[in-house]
Amino acid sequence: MELEQYSFSVDEKDENNLKDLFLRYLYNWKWFLLSLIFSIGLGFVYVRYQTKLFEAKATILIKDDKKGGLGVSDELAAFEDLGILKSNKNIDNEIEILKSRFLMSKVVDELKLNTTYYSYGRPIEHERYSNAPILAEYIITDSTMIAEGNWILNFSDNQKYELKNGETNEFIGNFSFGEYIKTNFGKIKFTITKHYNQSYLNLPFRVIIQTNEKIINNYLEEVKVSPVNKTSNAITISLRDAVAQKATDVIDNLIKQHNLDAVADKNQVSQNTANFINERIKFITSELSDVEGEAESYKSKYKLTDVESEAKQFLITSSESEMSLLEATTQVRIAEFVNEYLQKHDLPSDLIPTNLGLNDPALALQIGEYNKLILERSRLIKNSGEKNPVVQNIDNQLVGTRASIKESLTNLLHTLRIKAKEIEKKENEINAKIGNVPKYEREYRTIQRQQQIKEALYLYLLQKREETNIALAVTVANAKIIDKAYSNGEAVAPKKQIIYLSSFLIGLIIPIIVLYILDLLDTKVHGKKEIDAVKIPYLGDIPLTKSKEKLVVIENDRSNIAEAFRLLRSNVDFITSNHKGQSRTVFVTSTIGKEGKSFIALNLAASFALSGKKVLLIGTDLRAPKILSYLNISERKGLTNYIVEQDLNLNDIIFKAPNFNTLDILPSGPIPPNPAELLLSPKVKDIFDFAKTNYDYVIVDTAPVGLVADTLLIAENADATVFVARANYLDKRLLRIAESLNKEKRLTNMACLINGADYKNGYGYGYGYGYGYGYGYGEGSTKIEPLWKRLLKA
């Protein structure tokens, strides 16, 4: 049969590669088991001794009219005309404010987060927060120093303790609780709290004081602020910490500081207005007292009782002009007060009082815009500097707006004064008409007019002060707390499931990577995969055996290796089927020595002999003959003698193998000095002709083709060539020799046989001959050891 038409592999070749890989890993199950135990053990240790983190979350609602946030309640709607209770805060800006260093610094200061307490643990220390048995208090005596330190306290009793340096473990001394200790930044004292008890005796406690900047940076990284969704004004604030109560306190205090800061911003205008009104009330009160005293003195001096009743008729006609003059004069004085305030308060951060009663809507609008710019400038300076382009732009706007306000105020004063003069002129005309009114009445009316002006202004300022105080009292924050900070008390890190799953996967991956690297570095032939790589026909494989016997194929033997040779016999018979009815000559060779070609040739010949065929085994490996030693037969004449001695007959050197009736052996004979020349002798042709004439099968043990050319010299006599490659011995790169010989057709009908295939190592296929599984019957069946013994060996 033509070799190109012959294939001994199954159709599903791709499946074989996956099966090879699976069997390879399955054989090394013990390494996978050890890796899994080690990896999961490390994961357990990590989970056991890693500091647990707890998560606290809070949700707040930002009141934003533009985004549909919380509006003003009905009860507070009455105060909207005062310019308060309006919120147009952008939610993104509020998130940035919540994440600002300014607010976090207030949280750290109020909760004293720069001081942490740790109790003794094995092997890690545990942070104490609200239940710490000790309290550290320090005083900084040198303003250039920063409070920072690490100490270890051992309780001697509830009065004294031993103090050590927490970094160097250096002994500092024994001290009493409440006693100040000198440090490099000042002095510090430790006191016991209500949580102290006798169980803490002789147990170390660690106290660490860190700089505020370090603590602020840590919390700014850990606090997460994000909107609940894109369309909502709700914000979620979360924090992970080793102490759940500490995380909730930080979040709650952060919300508190945010609301206080927002309220302070809103109250800034109202507070400045209140201060201005209080100053003016003090001044008007003094003036009003002077006018009232003057009226009292005037009446006492001239002994007047009811002057008004005497001039009642004369005053009716002038009442309207007096009211107009009173209003105009009041407007002039208010405008003068505002103008005086502008001259005294010219800083960029000074606000202008509003709602004072000036009858000029345009001027009131300008003052309102000016105050808004000042508040925006103050807000930006908190998180940036005065050199910020936006701040500089606002400064330019403030300068222009202030100048415009001054100009408008000047125009208003000019207009009001002209109006007052006109009214006064009309008043003088009326006074001229009442010339009959006594001098006392006129003088008293002047004093009374001044008194009425002062009283009206005084009452007006009192009203505005109450309005301002109401505005301060009803100011609300921008954020409403939906859910206060809450932690369910369950640790969110380390996550046991993820760590154990990761440990399990790592435990699987590491052996796979190691085995993969070992496979990359492995250059040995192991099975059919390497043979397929060089495109040499695959004949089968012979399993590795622990038996020291070289002749393993004997009658009635049912061992795995015997069955392998029987299947090899069938395959050899198949590839030589085109010589059916004729004698068949099969060469057995290899690339290098010690690959087991003589072992294969001997047992293949025995297998054919046991099938009833007449077989001749010829030893043509004249350099390292092994057949006689395998059969424990002493050296005797053979092929070498027949070629050299002219009168020697083949029948004289051919003998029957022990315990075989149809197996004859023609040994190689003594090792000659010139093997290649002997194989070129015409007598070699005579030997093969004789063998083909008298035997059904001729099995020829030849020399390795990778070392010498002996086999190639007689290759023309072969009907088929079994190329033996020893598993775990032959370098796969040497298979290129067999590939070259096969391509060049220098060996007839060549097919490769793997010798010593070790399926226990996960190489090769477990289905080829069935011997990989073991039949479990016959004299040569292998007894399976108990599971516990196999595990112990592993």
C-alpha cells in the first residue's frame, strides 16, 4: 500500500490537541492542588489580617430652582420680598464645594481627626475612635513647629503609664495621667476616659498625631461625592474607613460645615446692613434727644403751654407743604448717609446697605448688582487667589459699578435738594401770610419740625432693623439632608468572595503558566504532536514499562505493552499490505543510539512469530549489536562472519530463538572495523534474497541513521521502515533528519513509532492501542493501587 494514502490518526485532529493539553494538566494535578492550597491560604491570611473597611453613605438634596430643586415653603414665602430664601446653586458647583479643602479642614479641626488611637492586636493594631480609653491633649508653644508624633503607652494602673517612642520603641519614661510632657513642638498630656477598665493593664496603646494637611489630603482622596443621577439634584456622599462611626461622623460634619458656610454667605449682606442701621440709630437717637431737649427748654423759657392751638387755623393751609418738605428732607438725609458710607467703606469686600427707602429704583438695582458681585468675588477667593482672571474681571466690574452708584447718588442728592428748596420756598410764602403769628410760634414750629424729622427717621430705621433681623433668623442652607450618614456595620473591604475567587484563579493559573513555560523550554519528543509537526506518517507508540525484561512479548501475555506490540504488528502488516502473499521486509532504525530500536525489532519479530508467521530477525547494526544480549545469549557467528568467510553457509549462523518455534535470528556477529564496507558486499543482497524466499516476515535491526550511513546503504531491500523515536529522550530538532529522509524517499515506506510513551506525564494520546487504559485481564494485567497509596506517593 502506498504510504501517502495511509493515516493512523483519528479524523478529529484538533480535538486531540485539546485532549493532550487536558491530560498534560491532569497528570500534574498534585501541583495544581498544592498551588490552590497555597494561593487560597494566602488569600485567607490576607482576609484575616487585612484591616477591614466600613462604608458610610449620606444623601442630600441641593435646593436649585433652575433644576427643579426644593422650593421655598409657604411659611417662608412672605420673606421673599426681602431678597432672601432664593437659591440658584448649580449642583456641580456644590459638589466641588463639598470636596473643597476649606470645608474638610473645618471637619478635621472640629472632630480632631489628626489624633488617632490604636489598641494592641495580633498581628495588626485596631483603631479606636469613640471608645478609646485614653485622650491626648497638646499645646504648641512654638508657632513655627507642627504637632506630630508617635507614642506607645503601657498602662501600669489607672494613675500611671509607661511611655515609649512609637517609631524607635525607645523608652521615654514613666508618667502620671494628666501630667504634661515636653515635646519638640510644645507639651502633651494623656488622660484616661470613661472607657478605661482593668483589662487594659499592661497592654500597649499607640497614639499618633499627624499634620492636618496629611489628614485632609487622605480624606479628600477617600470621600466620594457624586450626583444620584443626571436629572436629579440629589447628591450621594460616601466614605470608607476602618471605623464605621468615624466615617459617619466625618460625612455628617462635612454636611454641617457645608450648610454653615452657605448660611454665612447668605447672611453677609444682611449682617452688614444690620450693622449700618445700628450705627445710624445711635446717631439719630442722640440728635432726637437734643431736639426734644431744645423744645422743652424753649417752652420753659417762654412759659408756653399750647402754642399749636393758637395757630391752628394758620397751619391748615401749610400742612401739605410741610409733609412734602418732611419727605424731601428725609430722602436727602438718607442719601447723605449712603454717600457718607461709600466714602468710609471703599474696600472691594465692603457691601452697600440695601432696602433703606430711597425712592430711586435704578439706584437700588445698581446697589443690588454691586452686592452680588462682591459676594461672588468672596466665594471665588476661598478656592483661588486674587490673581484669578475671573476675580480680576469682577474687580473691574466693581470699580465701574461703584463709580456709577456714586454718580447716581450725586444726581439724586442734587435733585432732592432742589426739590427741598422749592418746598421750603413755598413754606416761606405761607409763613409770610401768617405774619400775625407770634414770634414764639414760628420759632417753636422750627424746633418741632426738626423733632418730627428725627422721629420719622428713627422709626424708619427701627423698622428696617427688624426686617434685617428677620432675614438673619429665617436664612436656610442650600442642602437638605435626605438620609443622614449611615453604615450597616458590614465590612466592604476586603471582599472575601472576590479575594477567594482571585486566589482560586491564581492557584490555577500559576501551574498553567509554569507548565506552559516548561513546555516552551522542553526540546524533547513526547508523542504524536511532535511527529505531526515534521509531517512524518505516524505508526503508533509503545508505552513505557518498568520491566527489566527486553523480550516482553511472550505467549498468552495480556500486559499493556504486549497488546501495544500486537497493535503495532497489525499496523506494520497494514502498511505492507501491497506485498500481500509475498515476504515482507521491515527495517527498524532510529536517529541516534539508545532509542530502543533493537528492543522494538526483537519484540515486533516475536509478535509476528506468535501469530504463526515464519519470521527472521536480522541484526545489521554492526557497530552496537544488542539482540543477543537482550536474549541472554552469548556471542556467536553472524552477519559479519558470513560476509567475510567465503565457505560459511547462512543455515550455519541462523538459529531459532528460545521458546519460539517460528522465530529465527541472524545475529550481527563480531564488531568489524569497517561496517559500512561490509554492508556494501554482494553477500548482503544474497542474505535478503534468502530471507524473502524462506520467511514470511524479515525484521531488520539497523544502525541509527543520524550517526552513520549503514542503514542507507541497504535501504533498497526494505518494504517498510519503522523509524523509532524515544519519548523524553530524543531532541525534537533531530526529527528534521527523519523529515529530510522521508521527503527524499531515502527510506522506503517510512513511518514513525514513539517508544517509551509516558501517558502518566500527560503526553501523547490515551486511546491509540487501548493499553493506555489497561484491560484488567490476563496474566500481565496491572493491579491498580488504592487511592490513598497513590496520594501518598504523589
